[in-house]
Amino acid sequence: MTAFSAVWREWHLYRRSSRLPLIFVFALGCLLVAGWLGTQRVQAQAVAQEAALHGNRQAWLNQAPASPHAVTHRALLVLKPVAPLARWVEGHEPLLGRHVFLDSHRVIPPAGSTGAALPLAQWAGSLDAPAVVSLLLSLVFLLEGLAVVTRDREHDTLGLVVLQCSAPTVWLARRALVRLVSLLGVVLAAAFLATLPFPVMAGTSLSQVAMLLLLALDHLTVWFLVGMVCSLTVREPRQGLWTCLLVWVALVLVLPRVQVSVLRALDPAPSSLEARLTATAAENRIRADQEREVSRLLASGALDGKPDMVQAEGPQEVRDRYDDAVERTRREAEAPLNAWRDRQQDRLRRLTWMAPGTAFGAAVAEVSGTGFERHRAFVEQADRYRTRVLDRLNGLEEAGMVEFRDFESIPVFTFSEPGTRAWWPAACTGLATLATQAFILCGLVFRLARSGRLAR
């Protein structure tokens, strides 16, 4: 029997089983549900953002005229546009937030955002495409990997098959490869059909789609190999099934959350309330010093004939000096929390090799634009926008403007997508982690097969 005919025979036997059509229907149904839920979520988000932006813009345009410096203290709402792949991947968006407020001193995150206090977002609970892959299809591939050897062992035909083969490891590799490729093809077909009623939005690059598919296939391959390791390690089929389920629960449901809990216990998060209280107390002291200096300037007559705002808060150089001191104090108060978050993120990234789902979820979120890198780019662009608005208003004040009325001249914030360079490092790291896991598991499978586990 030639190698091609042997492969054809394996594929024909596997195709005749009822599992492939059932897996296709299951994958397609789950992905369609995920696409429908994601569409509803994105549409609701777009409506809410449009209403919030319209309301904030109208409030901005209809505000009473004031000095340019006073205008800088009025909050501006800045929205992060919906990511092109947000319909399929929710990622870390619920934890990072989708908007910020700007004032003259800083970029203020939304009150409901917990991104500043969490080290790394795990699965947030929504049924999106990564949840389908990491929670549901991973279990299917795990059980299919278990069935590569267990089916014959259950029917007492494994010994006969091994005796008839001159190279049992070649037979195992051929069967595993045929089944794995068939399963991956079924998943790709289901993914293609699921995107027909729920296509990706404009702005999605082909490289993003290709990387997401590659990560998903690599992730499912790892779970297939885990099933094969269980089938070769445990002789009894029922024990092998329970072993697979325990491994799946441990790696998917338990380990990612245990990692976060352990890291929190070893390095507790600094109190955000204490940081705010410290910053507020320091700001009050700085403002008191500013008031005393302004009072001295008033007593000396240096502010005679100046606008009311200058007589209340001091000239431009005084305000800038104290505003910079307030901003510096706030950053110093928030520095411990920011440093803790960076440490936790770095530690969790180093631990992604322990669970396939962790590496897969972190990489997919970055590739789809719903992770930390795009949000960081959004905050940086919002801060640059704030600086431009401040420079314009401060320039008008220095030119002697008493009341600012042309609120329409302040443009609406526009976000520029960061591009491939923002997600490429995270994608390569996730892909390399999953490929390394697959390589190690593949070597373990063949080591177990050569040690005589197939004949037992």
C-alpha cells in the first residue's frame, strides 16, 4: 500500500464517521451565535457612542462664553471608535473602557473602567469567536485527539493494527495528521460561512484575518495533541476521557484565574483610593500656595487693570507653574499603581506558556484591536489632541482675548488606527508560544508511541 493510498483510506474511514458533520454543524452554529451577539453588541455600542458624542458636543457648543483659560477646565468627551473586528472579538474592551474625558491637566479614564486596576483581562464572559475557540472547540479537538488511539483500543483492535504495521509511529502520524487536517478544514469552512451574514467591518486588513485564523488553528492543534498525549498515557478509555476533561478544566477555567490570584497575593495592588486622596491633598496645598502668591501680586499692584481671571488665578506664567506642579503631583501619586500594573502584565505575559488559552486570548485581542496596544494608542492620541486644544486656547489668552466664543473652532477628535506594528509583536509572541507547545506535545506523543504505549 502506497503512502497516498494509506492516507486516502484513513481519510475515507474518518469521513464516513458521523462526527465530522456534527462538528461542522456545532462550530457553524456557535460561530453564528457569536457573530449575531457581536453584531448586537457593536450596534448598541455605536448608538450609545453617537448619542454621547452628540450630547457632549452640543453642551460644548452651547456653553456660556468664558475666558480661554476657564474653557480649558471644561471636560471634553473623546470616544474610541469601534475596532473593525470588535464584532467577532470583544477582547479587553469591557475592562479598558471605550472613552476618556479630557481637561486641562490630564486624560481621565471613565469611572466604570477597571483597566487601570487589573493586570490583564481574561475571558470577560461574552460569547465571541475566541470564546468559541478556546472554550468549546478546544474541548472538541481534545476529545478527537483522544479518539485517535482510544477508539481502536476500546474495540480491542489496536493490537491488531499495530501488528500489521511495520512502523506503528508512521501509522499514528498518518492517522493523526489526516484527522487533524480534516478537523481544521471543517473549522475553516464553518468560519467562512459564519462571516457571510456577519462580515468583518471596513478597515480590517487581510493580515489581521490571516493571523487570527493562524492563531486559532495553532491553538486547536495544541488541544488535539493534548488529547493524543492523554490517550497514550492512560490505558483505559474511560480514564482517558476523565483525564482529558480534568486537563481541560485545569488549563481553561482554573489556571488563568489562579495565575491572577496568585500574582495579586504575592504583589498586592496599591490602593487607588489612597493615591487619589494623596493627589487631592497635594493639589489643595499647591492651590493654596498659588492663592497666596496671587494675593501678594494683588497687594503689590502688579495685577491692577488685569482681567478678572488673571486677578483670581494669576498671570499665565504663574498658572502654568502651578498647573505643572499639580500634574506632576498626580503622576507621582499614580506611579505606584501604574508600576504595579506594568509588573503584573509583564509577569502574566511570561506565564502564557502554561495555558494555551491564555496565549491565544492575549494575542487575539491585540490582533483584533481590542487589546492594550490600540487602547494605549488611543490614550496617547487623546493626550496629543488635548495638548493641541490647550495650545490654541492658551495662545488666545496670551493674545489678550477676554471671552472665548468660537467653540466650533475646536475640532472633534479623530482616531488614527495604529497599524500592523501595534499588534505584530504580540501576535508573533502568541504564535511562537502555541507553536512551541505544539512541538513539545508532538515530541511527547512520538516518545510515548515508541516506548510501546500503542501496544498496551
